[in-house]
Amino acid sequence: MSYSTADSLPRVTLDDVRGAQKMLMGVARVTAMEGSRHLSQLVGAPVHLKCENLQRTGSFKLRGAYVRIAGLLPEERAAGVVAASAGNHAQGVALASALLGVHATVFMPKGAPLPKISATREYGADVRLHGMVVDETLAAAQEYADRTGAVFIHPFDHPDIIAGQGTVGLEILEQCPEVRTIVVGIGGGGLAAGIATAVKVLRPKVRIVGVQAEGAAAYPPSLAAGRPVAIESPATMADGIKVGRPGDVPFGIIRELVDEVRTVSEDQLSAALLLCLERAKLVVEPAGASPVAALLGGPGAFEGPVVAVLSGGNVDPVLMQRVLRHGMTAQGRYLAVRLRLTDRPGALATLLGVLSVVDANVLDVSHVRTDPRLGLTEAEVELHLETKGPEHCAEVGQALREAGYTVMN
């Protein structure tokens, strides 16, 4: 969806958000807000987590999808709806449609995680796999809408979607009236725009900070240009915010009302996901952890009390495994070491004994004897170790050197 000029953009008001809140009563959960002692100590002020990962369908997307579909005319509902999504929007549209008695067709990429495909089908949608990337899936959904008359439900670029997502902002003000900063992830911009619409009218001094992944940060160049600008080949593990171009409607709101847009690295996203799991006992997807990643990356930049919006928890188990390992590596809790030793019986056992003394857990051992770089009696060993952090890594290295081993890069 696109609009010819900024003047033609539909407006979203506080009354729209309040109307959406009434519409969502009994449909969307008023999600919990949990304090985080660890993040509070890091930031030096109270930090609260708004747990949209515990929303029905596992993300905030149900809010906007329900409001959008509920607002359709009877003849539009009869024609059905169609959406394109790799996960969260798909599930939101599927459940909203089921609750409202509307037939939903959802196009998903062929590589979408199986748990997300299964969940979307279980909510009652007709799932069609098309394309390998979301752009191809989106084109297929729009072609289907043109051909069948089904109403296309955009994931972020519609005022009803934004009004629905804005109900998160109303809940934040009710649950934490003293809030000074709200940190929220940005993909296309629907959630941030909705929260800003609600909060800035009621509490104009509250600072709103948007967060994007470095590899999919379309908003900084767009804000600099004064208009939505597409970036080529957005790349990030945080698929929930991997959007190549801001939506026209949310961009106008974010440009006017959001105070700052920051970016975070993949290492910071991994560390944030791990922190949510270990310290808050919350399963959060990388996009949902992006506000926590921003706090980890610049804790002194946020005036408290701070509310970080955990936008979703629909993470593929395979991705979770990879991200957790990446996060532990970023925190210095995995260590890879490569060294040479004399190729004789018991040499490896002696090496493992050294590691046992310093309490390093061996995850994997690779033993090479036939490399031409090695001497006749030499073997090269690469070990992957689980450690307790950077200080423990240094202790392991020191123990190996004191035992006479030369650790190679």
C-alpha cells in the first residue's frame, strides 16, 4: 500500500486507539509487565518488560489484525481476507479471522519455520507456501487479492492496524504511569507508530526509542531523506523486524512522534535473547528482544523508569538453539582453542585432565594427524569448551600455557 503524498496519509488518533482497546476487550490479553532486577541495575533505574510474547498467538500482531478485520464491511468479510507473512502476522490474521468468522488465506515463504506454519493452519487459515523470501510471498498474496476480491490485510501500513497495536501503549501507561522511556522494536513501524500515537498525546514527555537490527535498518536513511527509502537485501536473525521499506502511514507518525531510532548488532540480539531466557525466564524471539539489546548496548542512554516491549515469542527451536549458542559465544561462555601436542597414547587424556582441573566443559574435540604442516610425531587438536565467562576463558588459557601447551589462533 502506498500513498501519493504525505497530505493524503490517513491519520491515526488517540480516539482510534481507545476505540480499538474497547474492540479488543475479551479478545487480546492485557499482557503482564515484569520488572527486571538485572536490567535495572545495568541501567541504573527501574526497567520493566512488557510481555507481548505472552499475548495470544505469541505476539502483539493479533491486536492490529483483529481491529482491521473487525472493521470490514459485511460484503468485504464475505469475500475473505488474505495476508502474507513469515510468522507472527500470519498467526494474528488467522486467529482474528477465526474469531470473526471470516475465511483467511495466508501466504507464507517456503522456508518459513514449520512450527509457525502449523500454528497458522491450526488457527484455521488456508496456508499456501509460495516463494523463498517475503517479497515473493507478498506479491503472490496481492495477486490473489486482485484475482479473488479478498481483502489484503497489510502487516503494518494501515491505520486500523496501527490503532490496534497502539493499545500496547495505553496498557503501558496504565501499568507503569511513572514511565519515562519506552523502547520498542521497529520493522515496518506499526507497533512503534501505534504506541507513539497513544502515549505522546497523554504523556508528551515520555521518550520513545525505536530499535532496528543493523542489517535491516531502513528507518535511519528514511528519516534522513524525509520519506520511506527501501534498503537492499535486509539481513538479520530477527525476522520479525526484517523489513526493507518503512510503511507510509507508520513512517509519518514515527518521524513526528518517535524521539530516536537506534540500531543493534546480531551479537547484542543474541545476548538479549539469552538474558531474557536466563534472567527473566521468558522465551522471546530475536525481534522481541531488540529493546533489551538496545539497553545492553547503551545502558546509560535511557532515563528511567524504562519499559522495554517484548513484542513476540515465536522463535523456531532450531533458530533458538543457534541464537543461544551465538549469545553464549558473545558473552565469552564458549571458547574454541587449537593447539599441538605429541601424538602418543594418553596425550589427549592429559590435555583433558588440565581442562578438568579448571572446570572447563568440553563440548567437542577435533583431532588431526595427517596435515602436512604437522611433524611426524605431532597432532593438532581443536576443542570447543563451555566456560563461565571472559574471566574463566582467561583462566583456561593460562592453565594450558602453564602446562606447556602453545595455544594457536
